[in-house]
Amino acid sequence: MLSCMKKKRFQYIGNCVQLDGDDVNEMKTTFTEITLGTFMRNIGKENWRMIQKKLGYDRNFPIKNDWHVGYYKAVYKNKLAYVLVWSGFEHVFIET
């Protein structure tokens, strides 16, 4: 049987400095650590390229080699979210 389910899309909404601090702190209580592969698969190629460029990564120092980066599944304001934590900053992608 073929599935007609539409793939979920995620949108970058900002980092913890740009978002409401109380909302970010509440989201952090829902963190579940995930792998880089799971994070990439869920946010999509365009978002993955955008966040790498935004954070200054390139082929000489790819993000996958930076052990200071963490990847999480969470809930942000009652929406499924994927979060990249980079140097203590949470970068949030929510389901659209």
C-alpha cells in the first residue's frame, strides 16, 4: 500500500537570543538528543545548507566535525521542533 502522507516541513524561526526566553527554557525541558543524520533528514537540505552558512562552516571545517554542536528533538510552543545547539545558542526549526 502506498502512503499519501505529506512530508513534514520545518522552518527556521531564530535562535535563543531572538526568541522569548521563557519559551526557550520550556522547550529545553523537552529536549531529546538525536543524531546529526536524524536532524538533517528532518529539517531538509535547504535548511541544512542555510544554517551551516549562517554559522560560518565550510568544506574546510564542516559542522559534522565540530564536537561543540548538539542536535535535539523538542517541543516549542506546542509544535514539534528540531534544535541545533551551537556554542550554547539554540537554533530552532519548527514544523509548519
